[in-house]
Amino acid sequence: MNASEIAIQSLFNIGPIGITSTVVTTWAILLGLTLFIGVYTRHLAAAPGKMQTAIEAVVIAMEDAIAAVAPEHAKRLLPFVGSLWIFLVVSNLIGLIPGAHSPTRDFSATAALAALVFLSVHWYGIRISGLKAYLHHYLTPTPFLLPFHLVSEITRTVALAVRLFGNMMSLEMTALLILMVAGFLAPIPILALHIIEALVQAYIFGMLALVYIASGLQTQSAQSLKQSTQSTNPSE
Amino acid sequence: MEFSLSTFVLEVINFLILMWILKRFFYRPVLNALEKRRNAINQTLEDATRKMSEAEALQNRYQQRLQAWDKEKQLLQNNLQEELQTQRGTQLAQLQEELAAEREKSRVNQASELEQTLQHYQSTAHQQGARFAGKLLQSIASPEVEARLLDFLLQQLQQLDEEDLKRLKSACDASSHQLSIVSAYPLSETQRQTLHDKLAGFCIEPVKLKFEEDSELLAGFRIHIGAWSLRLNLHDELTGFAELDNEKASV
């Protein structure tokens, strides 16, 4: 192992598109999850076995976590937020396999996920509340806050991408440095920290995405409630 | 911190593909399975609730039936108690009647026994009295007493009514004028003549007197005129007294 392994390597090209190790790892994760799902969710029984119970527990836990933040939209948000959690957990932990690297140590990958979160906030906001009502929330409580809203949208997305990238890249770099300095088996404690950090960062990323989406939905809900109250009391 | 646009785009596409796969083949079937199980559980709960309601209704019905049975049982017990009371009263009254009859019978028996005992004592007393009187009269018997009895006899004969006189005359005729006179002591000639004169007045033809003596008479006379017998002596009086007592006892 040498310092060149920290850098993102371009493995091959498909036409003008360079395929990096990050993309290949992501495809591997995609393939592995697909196979896992194909094996274990093809024949779900009424009386569940151990694996089915575990799968159902994971789904229920994610749904409950989403329902705790956005109770009315848990079913709708589960595919996106749940997929984020599953993908990030697997992606963060795959770096523990010798020779493999977490896709999340690549800023391009975390930026892609952050961009998806950014888009999903507007996607869900517009789909649920409508374009006009959703855009109107940038003018509340006062139009003077519009620039701050816009800056917040950008900064929180960048922060989302950089936070995940920085944490995961620093963990791998730390393990590599310890391995280079101290030798074989020395990075084991930092690898244990890697496990915890991987799970925590996946949870934080998914939860922040959920909070961003839910904040937009709740803002629309509050505005809708205020409008309905004014329409029922026109004298006020 | 390098940024690759191609990686960025491919990662976006990869994640969207992953999200579609998970939504299509993971969340939907798992959520459907959970929903089916939830529905099955709810159905089971509804069935359990319905069965519980039915069981409660059945329990209420059986409780009402039990209450009806209890009432019927109580009614039958009351009727039985009343019938037992009636029979007890009837049997008690019958028993009391039998007891009263037994008491009356016992009282009659006791009275009879008492009467018999009393009669026995009376008879004993009479016998002892007769014995005592006999002893007494025997001690005081004497020719003087006999003489006085003769005077009394003569007075009694003087006071006979017509009916007695007729029967005396017919008895005298039937005895062929043979009269027997028994005395405790020997009679003097004067006494014999007095008796002859007196008795001759009752017969048409002259009479013949036969005088005899019997000390058992104690004092007095026993005159036989045919079938007619005139007794005026202490022995016969005591005997008559005892016979009268026996007659009273037999009555």
C-alpha cells in the first residue's frame, strides 16, 4: 500500500467517460444489494424467518424514524431516505474490506448524493405543495430573508457533501498513515472507529436529508394552515 | 478533493437506479408483507373481539339461565318447604290426637285402677268393719239383746202392709202351717207363746212352731215360713252388710 491508493484512480474509459474505482465499487454495491434483495425478498412468508424478521425490522425502523419527523409522508419518503441510509451504510463499511475503498471517500460521490438531497427537497416540496406555494415559502416570514434562504440551500448542500467526504476520507487516510508508520495490525483500533463512524455518518446524512425535506414540507403545511384559518375568518 | 463530473453523473444515476430497485423489489414487497400481516393480525383481533363478544353474550345468556334455574329451584324448594310444613303440621296434629287419646286412655286406666284400688280398700275396710262389728256384736250378744230383738220383730210384724201380709199368709198356707223358728239362745215359754200368737195371726189355720237354736246367729231370729224367710239376727245382718258391700263393688 502506498500514498497513491488515496487518490481516486481511473480504471478504464467508456468512450469519453472515465470509470473510476468509485463507480466500480458503487456498481458492485448495487449488484450485491440487488442479489441480496432477489434472494431474500422473493418469497416473503406470512410466518417470517430470522432473515425476513431482520429485514422487516430494518424497514420498520426506517419507517418509524421517518414518521417521527414527517408523520404524514413516511410512506412517500421511505424509498429515498431509506435508500440513502442503506447505500451509505454499505458504502461506508465497504472500506473495511482490504483492497476496497468506500465510494463516500470520493467527493464526487458525496456531492452527487448531496445534489440528490438538494433536488429531492424541491421535488417533494413541489409535488406535495405545488410550485407556487413551495416557492412562496422562501419569502416567509419576510422577503428580506430570501437571500439567506438561497445561501442556506447551497451551503447546507455543500456541507452535507463535504462532511461525509471529509469524515470517510480522513478515516481511510488515518488508517493508511498508521499502517505505513506502525505496520501490520496497528490500524485495528482506528478500523473499529471506522465502523462506528461509518454508521454515524450514514445516519447523520440520511437524517439531515430527511430534516431538510421535512422542513420544506412543514413550512408548506404551516402556510396552508394559516391560509385556511384566514379563509374561515375573513373579518380578521 | 478532486471532482469528477463523470463520476458525479454516474453516481447520481447509480443511486437513482438503486432507489428504484429498492423501491420496486425491497420496500414494496416488505411493506406489502407487513401490511398483509397487519391485516391478518387485525382480522384475528377482530375475530377474537367478535368471539369474545359472542362468548360474553353466551356467558350472559347462561348466567340468565342459571338465574332462572336458581329462581325455579328456589320456588321448588319453597313449595317443598310448604308441603313439608303442611305434612308436618298434619302429622303433628295426628300425633297430638293420638297422644291425647293415649293420655285419655291412660287417665281412664289410672282412674279405673284407682277405682279398683279404692274399691279394694273399701271392701277390705268393710270386711274389716264387718269383722270388727261381728266381734263387737259377738261380745255384746246376749239373751237380753235377743229379747230386745224379739220386741223389735214384733213391732216390725205389726207394721207390715197389706201386700206383705198377703204374701205372708200365702207362704204360711204353702208350708202347711209348719213354721220354723231358729234363735241364738233358748226362748222362754213366754217368748215362744208371744211369737206363736203373733205368727198365728198371719195364718188361717192353727200353726205349729218348731223352735231350734243356732249360736251362729249371735242374737236374734231366723223364721222360715215356707219359702218365705224372715231374718232378724246379728249374723244375717252382718252377712247382709257384707253382701251389700260386695254388690256395690261389683256394680
